[in-house]
Amino acid sequence: MSGSVKVERLTKDYGAFRAINQVSLDVAEGEFVALLGPSGSGKSTILTSIAGFTQPTSGAIHINGMDVTGIAPHKRNIGMVFQRYALFPHMTVAENIAYPLRRRNVDRRSIEAEVARALQLVNLRALGGRYPSQLSGGQQQRVALARAIVFKPPVLLMDEPLGALDRQLRQQMQMEVKLLHREIGTTIVFVTHDQEEALSMSDRVVVLNNGEIQQQGEPRRLYEQPDNAFVANFLGKTNLIEATVEGRDGENARVRVPQADYVLTVPLANVRTPKERGLLGFRPERIELRQAGEGIPGRIVETAYVGSAIDVLLETSAGQIMARLGGMTAFGALRQGSNVGIVPASTSCFLFADDRQ
């Protein structure tokens, strides 16, 4: 069973501070939506408002078509998983998972069956008799997840649930949560500040900043077609340098980087500002390094081998630029102090409004 979530013009004020500003969001039945943004962007406020732990200043929240804005959290019939596992230390794994069912006065035989099913879903069948103190962090998170889904809620809310895990375990749990979603089909709203986590797990990413939605859509589209400089730079590293539009020809724009005296052709569809001046954005992996005299003149400042790639920091008259080259690149050829030409892939470049303060 899965449910829909509709947030309408949601606003939350804390005195003079506005945490979220008239946010509207529709989550379809069975959809996995990630709310992504930096600290203070409003993502957790939206989630706790849906859960009922935060009362919005204005706006409405509907779950399965029912207005639940003023309804207590325990009456919304939703599952919730936090970064802190909040397991009962005096209860076994099975007893922790059974707790929501006991609160709902489910009969004993049904509880045993549902707990067994939940344990199987999170791959903890053999650990039902253990106590939380006898489990690893990843196992405790699985127990918290099983407890949240055991009563088959139509909506599951997850507030940075993997943030306390180390990188390797977090990546493993990302895959497990994704597989679990496919298995049970519950609607999931997932809060994270980890860009990779949001892109790899969700059907749709909603990027927030300063209490407002900046852009939302399928992960690949957001990464490859960002609407503004904030989204481009938050969803992975993006080089941003000042540039101007010199002219337009058919479906392309001639863009000049004045500080480097470099001109390139950018698709008009990638020009995100009506002004002639803006910020030229291009990702490190969409750069080719050539011999000096081609592209933007640059000097290699530092290199870093990161396994699957080589990161190269370059100094230019337009500012620092980061390039990421394939791991097969001859590392020794990238000498510190060498002069090179920096050529961004023009079809992957964007011109954004310069909103810097």
C-alpha cells in the first residue's frame, strides 16, 4: 500500500526567521522523493511538518487526499526513520519492531508474522533475539527501518537516516533502502544533504535553499540541466567564471570569457539568464586539457589522484578551475607549474545569472 502527499503553500516562521516560504510539493503514490539542500534550507522543516511534529504558520498538508494539517502525528499513520535510531535498549530486536503493532492492538499471531516479514525484508532474520547494544550501527539502522515499515504505512518519512554511518556502510544501506522501496512500494520522502545519496536513490530530487524550492526533477536531468548556479554547484562541483554573451546565431550563443579572452559557442537552451553578463558554468569532468595556446590559458597548481580519476587544480586569469580527468591519464605528465589550455565541452556549458552578493 502506498499513499500520496500534497504540500500546499507551506510556510513556517520562527519569529522573524522564515524557515520555509510558500513551498508546494506533490508526491505521487509509490514515488521516492529526496529533499536535498544545505543546512538551514528548510528540508527537515518540510519533513517534520508532514509528520506533524512541526505546525506550519500557514499552508496545508494532505495525505491520501485528507487534510492532516491539524492532526496529531500518531493519527497520520506514517512511518518515520531518524538519523538517531531511537531503539528501546531494554527490548530485543523483535520487540522493538513489534512495538508499533502492539500500540495498534494487533493480535499476537499477526504480530509474529509481520515481525518475521519485516526482519526478512531488512536481512536480520537471525538477530531477532538480540538487544540493540549487541548490534552494529548498520544493523541498528535496519531495525529502525523495519520498525517503521512493519505496520505497512502508506508513507515513509526518512530524516537523514544514514548520516551517522561510515561511507562504505552508508553506500551499502543506500542500495538496501532502494531495493526495499522496490519491494514494498511505499511512498518515501527522504531528507539528505548528501548529493550523491539523493541522485543515486530517488525517483525525483527537490533542491532547496533558503526555504524555497530551487529546482525539482529526475536526478539525471537536474545534474545535466541545472536551472541556476546554486543547483549546478550543489549537485556536484561546477566551475563558475564570469562571462558575457556577444551574440546569438540560430540555436547558439557566442559567449566570451573576457578575463581570459576566450570565446566559445553555447546552446541557447543552456543560457539561463536574460542578461548579457552572467556566470559560465561547466563541470570538472567535462573539461579537456590541451597544449598551451588553445582554450583558456591555465597553469597547473596541484594534482590529486583519487583512484578512478585525477583532479587537477588550475590557475587562470578568470579564477581557479578544477578539472577531473579519467584515471588512465598519465599522472606524471601533469606537472605542477605547467602551462596548458583548458577547453570545456561547449554543449555542456551553461550561462547562469550572477546572484552572488
